[in-house]
Amino acid sequence: MVRYINGKDKPTEINVRDYTGDGSTVGFTVTQNQTVDKVFVTENGVLQKPTTDYTISGTTLTFNVAPASGVQVIIREMPV
């Protein structure tokens, strides 16, 4: 899903990815060239801390600990 922040000349696109934890999966897809400084990650609404809770390499965001089964994981990607 893509959302927009209001802008005068052009909107700024934010890509929102919604996943559900299964207790074992640690890798989730993000857009190429994303960095931990350009994403906001929540688990059941609780903001996760970059590099402490997750890292990003290529197109994969990797949690240090797999989100528990049924936990909603939302990744909000700022423009690259």
C-alpha cells in the first residue's frame, strides 16, 4: 500500500508493508536501497529500534528475534 504526505508541488510517497509474525521468520522484504534510517518498523504498534531490533541488507529487513506468532509487523518506508 502506498500513502502520501501532503506536499505543495508533489506528494511524498511512503510505502507501507503489513506482515504477520509466525514465531520463526526473521526476514521481511523492503524496497531496494532502503536503510535503517529510512524506515519505521512496529510490532503490534510498538516502534522497534534500528540496528538493535533489526538490520537491513539489500531488499531484506532482518529482525534479531523473530516476531511472535500473530504479531502485526508494519514497515513504513520513506522515499529512497
